[in-house]
Amino acid sequence: MKKQNLVAAVVVVILVAVAAVVYLRLAGPPGAPARVVAADDRDYFNVVHELLSGAQRSIDVIIYQGRFYFQYPLSKSNALIADLVDAGERGVKVRAILEQANWNHGNSEDNRDVWSVLAGTGVSTYFDPLETTSHSKLVVVDGKYTVMGSMNWSYYALDKNNEAAVVVESPEIAGEFEAYFDKVLAASTPTYALPEKYVGAADAVGSKSRTVFVRDLVDSARFAQDQPPETRRGLLYMAGVRVVVDEDALEEALALDSLFFAEAAGETVRVFGEIPKGATGEIHALDLETPVTQAAVTRAFGLERSRLKGLTYAKPVLAWVDAGRVIAIPNDKYIPEVTRLVASAKKRVWVAMLDARYYETRPVPPERDKRRPKDAPPSLTNVLLDRLQEAARRGVDVQVICDVGPDGQASAPNNKLAFLKRLTDAGGKAYWDSPDVTTHAKLAIVDDDFTVVGSTNWSQPAVEDNNETAVVIESAEINRHYAGFIERVRGQAFDARAIGAAPRP
């Protein structure tokens, strides 16, 4: 009898241990079974274009970085934006939230161009609050399909970068992200909130702000046509102040109105630009518009839509996979779920990540820290690094590939170098990707069955402050797919330890 009791006790201990592992891996929301398909890199456009074109009831999108290229017709991001308008015209309820931020004026202005394109169409378009960064790249179609990942709607994302994204077919998961969308929408506004007040040109150069909006009469204007394309500039003179128009703004202005500079003299021109440090009497323009610009935008968009309707795209061959479960982990749900997965890893944790940071001190102002316990770590990314170090020390194959940037390691931030060095000191492996391509993915796989993919970088703003969207996918097949993705990127990468992934003094 005692022997039977002992066996029963052992069985109970084993069951408790197994339950504890399951709890560690998937505590929190139970998730839902779903069909999933990878939509990485160049596959993303065809898959999302197909979903938007076939939408019957609703489309909700959150766009961190949207680009409508007036100067580059038939761009893929132009086509996706046109897809939204097409859907609205056939009666689909289309809502779009665009990012604007008081710290990222350039991206806000580019998103404002998208807003201008959508103005007057059937797409209900909003901007998120200035103080919140909506870094999500989210698409929800017909309450059934959810697309998320690292993919912005821009040329480099759609045509160049290493990007990871997935489509989840599940009404339950779509419902969770529609509720998330509605929460972001409740704090958003249908109008663009200028981060700066308009000032006159003469006052702008004396402003303490390095980024200004100017609306003033132009004394004279010219376009230096004799210069080579890589150095050509437009010049405006406003109240004696010289405005040097950067190439992108120049190309956009000329695409909208070929006579922009010939006709700008004496006109009221809106200039968004930066005052170069140490410069006197000069502004560098990043965006331009005249009172007739919106009408020109509407005409240009109409022309682009007619061009796009003449194109046909290859229908994607979708290799749908039945996932045991998918768990939505937006915003503050991300770190608890990912750290639990890493803590329970037995075989491997492989990561491809644009950004991973370790913080010696808290990187936010004290007034934003009032709700944090005094003994809290500088960032939750430090806690994530602790779990990775523990996994490496117990023999788990921990590998992290980070984007090195076009200028190489010499320009990498110290806290990014610190993350990789601390990982390698614990026995993990760290890599820089090739400087020839941006690894913009936010991807991790754990053992042979779990994948984390979404918009969340491993940085303090991403895991604690931003609006971000990601999922955990339980599927051996999806895991194998993303293991191949990481192996491909790693094949072009450099061993970070071999080239000195250590903080600079």
C-alpha cells in the first residue's frame, strides 16, 4: 500500500511539474485555435492587397509609417492606400489611425500626406494622440483576418528590408484586436495636431525649437535645374530668410505641380522644416504646400488610382497552417508572455530584432515615473535580458540577431551594445546583420513550437509606452518557417562578439 502511495505521489509531482511548465509558457489569456500564414518580406504586399481587395464588411488599420509617393507612381504603398479607398467606395466600413508624435515630426508630416490623400474619400481617418507613439502595424479585415508584424507601408519595408509578418484567420483573435483598435480610436482625433505653432520666417530662425512650421509670403523662388539629381535643391526666400528645400520635398512639390517654384514667388507657402544647428538665416524644408496643394493632391491621387487599376498582381499562394493556439499580446501583455516563454525554454531561443536595449538608468523623465516602484528595473527589457541570460547558462541555445544600421557598429547605441555583450558573457550568441540590409523584424522563436511576431522592439518605449501589437503562435510548422527566416538572416550576419559588441567608454 505504501508503494502504491509513493507511486501516486510521484505521479502527482510529475503532473504538477508539467502544469507548472505549461503555466510558465502560456499563463494569461488562453488564446484561440486559428489558421495562420506567414506574410514576410516581399510576400506581404500581395497577401494584404488580396485581403483588402476582397474585404466585404470592414477594414481597420493602424499605420505607424505610411507613405504615398507622388513622385514615384505605382509604388506598393500607394496601391495599399488606394485599396482602402476602393474598399470604402464599394461600401466597406474603412477606418485608419495614423501615427503623429511630438518627437518625430518628419514621420508625422509624411503620415499627414496620407491623410491628405484620404481626405474626402470613404475612409474614416484619424491621428493618434501626440504624446503616444502608435507603433503598431495592424490590419483587421471583416472581423476574421488579422495581419500584424514589423511591416510599415513604405518603400523600404515593402521592397528592401528583412520583415516578419503573419495573417491570423480567427474571429476570436480579430475580435480582440478590433477591441484594441477601438481603444486606440477613442483617444484619437480626426484632425492633425501640429506639434509646433506657425511662426513667420524671420521669427523662425530665432526660435529655440529646431523644428518649425512657417507660413509666410515668398519673396522669390527658384529651382536649380542645372544641378545633378543627388545635389539639386529648391530655394525660397521668405522675409529675407533662405529656405533650402531637401530633395524629397523638392521631388514631391514638383510631382504635384511642375511649376511650383516658377509660381511660388509672392504666394503664401507653408514650410515644415528644421533650423540647422549654428545656422543663421536659413531653414531646411522637409515639406511644402501652397493654398492649392490639397486640390493638387486630390488630382494626383485620382491619376494614380487610374494607373493602378491597370495593374494586375500575382495571386498569393497561401500555405495556411492550423495553429494549436494564438495569443494576442498587445502593449503591456508582451513582456509577461515572452519572459514566461523564455523562462521555460528547453532547447532554443532565436531572435531577429531591429532593436534590443539594456539600460543602466531609467530613460524617461522622473515625472513619468511616479507610478513605478522605486525598486523597479530601469526597463522591462532588462528583465527580458535576465531571462535570456538564465536560459543560456542552463544550456539553451540563445541567439540574437540585431540590425547594425547602415553605418555599422561604430554608430550603434551603447545600450544596444550592452545588451549584446551581457548576452554573450552569459554564453548566448549575438550577431549583427549585414549593413547592406535593414533587419526590421521583431521576431522570436522558442523551442520547436512557439513563435512571437509583431511590432514590438526590445526597447523601453516599445515594451512600456507605445501602442504595439504582437501574437504568440503555438505551431511547430510556423516555428520551422521562422527558424528558416532567422537562419537566412544569420547567414549574412557577423558574430557581434568577434567584432567587439561592447559599450564604448
